[in-house]
Amino acid sequence: MTVHDSLVALMPRRLLAELKAQGVRRHFADGQVIHTQRTVSVGLSIVLKGRVCFGLYTESGDYYLTAILGNGHCFGEATLFADRPRAYHADAFGDTEILSLTQRQFDRIYKREPRFARAVTATVTQRLYEALDFSDDLRHRSVEQQIVRLLSRVQRLGGFSDGALPMRQQDLAFSLGVSRARICQALDRL
């Protein structure tokens, strides 16, 4: 296991086949809404194909992309373990297929399958580590270093191999808590 592993990569194929048999597959076209911020829908979602963009809308209606998850990655853990609503707005990026497990389906498999429980726990732990690492970056690294590390995370988790990422300067500025002008200056230096 590495910090790059997705939930699907951490599970045996037999277990993924069982999840597919128990859950519901949903297809989304590019840009289609998967769920909105603050939605109260409990369950785990696994990206089987495509990518999911996560972002926030501000009070003024501006949208900021904050993360992208690609094939094999999951989301919705906070709804299962912390009884929290969806923290971000989620849209399909490209043709996307999501496997959804309800709380009941998740609990049944989680309790019965130690390898699934371990894979989910490892995934949540990896996310916590990434968040702590990001927080440390904000306190101790230059804006240039923060940009490189943030884009590297987006590239890795989103499964982008061609180097082109759909993040705008204002997305970077929002994510890093600096002005767009500061991002522009840092990108010029990079």
C-alpha cells in the first residue's frame, strides 16, 4: 500500500465484484451534478470510470474547484462515519460511472469483510494524512512550492497523465488562501 492507492486498488477483485453486485451503478455525463454541497445522503460512492470534480460555491455564487478524484477513488466517508452532510459540490468530469452503496449495504460488507474494512480505513487514513500534509504546506512552504504540491495531488488523485489539469488560477488562489495576483506571480516564477 502506498499513499497513491485508491480504495479499489486496495481490495481484491472478488470483493469489488461483490460491491458491484450489491451497489447501484449510476452514469453521469460530463458536467452533470452528482450531488450538491450540504446534501444529506448517506453512503459511499466509488468512481468506477471517469473523474469527479469537487468544489465550493461562495455566497456570491462563484465556484471554486478544490479536488478531483479519478478511477477507483471513493467519497462519502464522512456521511457514514461522522454523520455529516456532503461537504462539497460534486460534478462528473467526462463520462463518469459511480458505484453507490447505501449505509446498510456498506455496514453489512464492512462488518463481514475485514479486507474491505481495512481498505476503507487505509483510504480514510490516507486522506487524513494528505489533509495534514496540505495544512503543513500552507504554514511552511512558499506559494510556489504549495502550487506544485497541490497540482501534484490533483494530478495523482485525478489520474491525469498528460500534464493538463482543469484548475484555474482562481481555484489555486482559493485553495491556498492567497490572492489571484499572488498565484499569477508564483506561476510566472515557476
